[in-house]
Amino acid sequence: MDERGRSAQTFTVDVVVRAGTIGRRVVAQGQDIYAVSAPLVVEAVDRVLTGRTRVTGVASAGRIFDAPDFLRALAAHLMVETPA
């Protein structure tokens, strides 16, 4: 455990999305994925309750929220990079 109570485990989420010949990649990394879960959920709930959503009803998180803005809000908990 570190001074913030997180375990030593690290995680990487590497996502590649393609549409035809065009692809985009985003990599998120951090320490203790369970410690990131709570801030992620709190951020999502806060955005829903304060009306900061792009759509209503049933939709994916990527459609409901502005993804880059959402990830920036979690910057204290994970590192996000978009490799060229």
C-alpha cells in the first residue's frame, strides 16, 4: 500500500477504434484500478445529476459524456495518452 492506501498493482487499458482505414488509439494507465472505480462513478453521477450529459435515456458512457473532458476530470487518478 502507498500513502493514499492504494495497492501496488498497476493497470493499462489500451483501446483502438477503427472506422474503415482510420483508427484512433487511447491508453489509460494507473495504480490500483479499484481505487479509480469510486472517483469514476462519482464523476459520472455528478454529471448526470447536474445535467452535464449529451444525451438522455439508455446509452453508452462514451455517448452520454464528452469523453476527453471526462478523462481530464480523472487526471488525478490515471494517466491518459493518445499515441500518434
